[in-house]
Amino acid sequence: MKLIIFASGRGSNAQAIIRATQNGRLGNVRVLSLVSDNPDAPALKIASDAGIEAVYMDPMRKGARLSQEAADNYIKYVKSKSPDLIVLAGFMRILPENFVEAFDGKIINLHPSLLPAYKGKDAIKRAFEAGEKVCGCTIHYVSAELDSGEIIMQSSVPIEKSDTLESLEERVHAAEHELIVKAIQKLS
Ligand code: GAR
């Protein structure tokens, strides 16, 4: 199975996927490239250090969405690579409908909450501040509506009384690194 990773920042989940392809956990999976909407994303360096094509693609506007023109460029690029799967691993932009339609059923997203709870930004912080006893992470198919497509896998993380936001974030991220690899294993 051939996949493209989309990432906007740190890239620890991209790293987990790449590592799993290197150590044999993702046997027949190949990462074709990593695409970022942020020219300074450490994720780009993680990919290029691993010998993987790392591409910055201009989102052509500020805010949560790609511009329509940018989305058309993204579609053209992705089509030229013919991936089986597009993995949004910390990609912080909402993809327009025509992108989702072009790759329907082939885009998955990682989200740091037990969806349908805490859709949108700062999910871990909001769950922590709400005094939840459990939070977690979800891998789901991407649909036109934000954080709402069919759920593929979830992993829960208990929130301890002794947790700070930082300690909780660390455990959710560790759970994400495991979950994203398991979800790709399942789909391959
Ligand atoms: C991850 O926690 C991921 O769940 C979140 O961004 C982080 C990226 O971390 N994604 C979203 O919030 C999407 N709505 P990373 O760059 O270290 O992989």
C-alpha cells in the first residue's frame, strides 16, 4: 500500500509511521511523500532525513482552510502520485469538498479526542479543563464535515488526578503514535 502523509507541524506521528515502515511493522506499506502547508514544519525534515520526498505546498491563504486554488494544486499533486491512502497526521487545515470528493474513502485523519466528543481545535486542553475522567484519540475517514467521518479505531487515555495538561498531552501523543500505525496496518 502506498501512502502520502499530510502534516503541518512537529511531525511526531509522521515519524511514528515512517519508523514503522523502516522496522517492518508496516510490511508492505510505502510512504510516497510528505506534504505540508507550513514551510517551517519539522515534519518536512523528518521525511527528507528518511529519504522521503518532502513537499511544501502553499495553502494560499491564512486561517483554517486551504484556498480553492491551493486545493486544486493539492489534488493535482496527489493524483500525480496515485496513493492508496492519504494520512492526515497533524494536518491543521480543513480540506475543501472537492478534495474530499476526489479521494473519497482514501483519506484518514488522526484527532486527539474520543470523537464525537471534542471536535475541532485544542481537544486535549478542552477535555482536561472540563474535568473529564477519560480522553483519547481517534482515526476516522475524512468526510466533508469536520471530524465527523466513519470511525476506524480509537484508543482511550485515562485522565489522572495528578495529571497536568502537559503530562496528559504526552500520554495522548504516545497513544496516537501507536494507534496511527495500527490503523494503517488494518487498512493495508
Ligand atoms: C496530534 O496530536 C494530532 O492528533 C493533532 O495534531 C497533533 C500533531 O502532532 N491533530 C489535530 O488536532 C487535527 N484536528 P504531530 O505533528 O507531532 O504529529
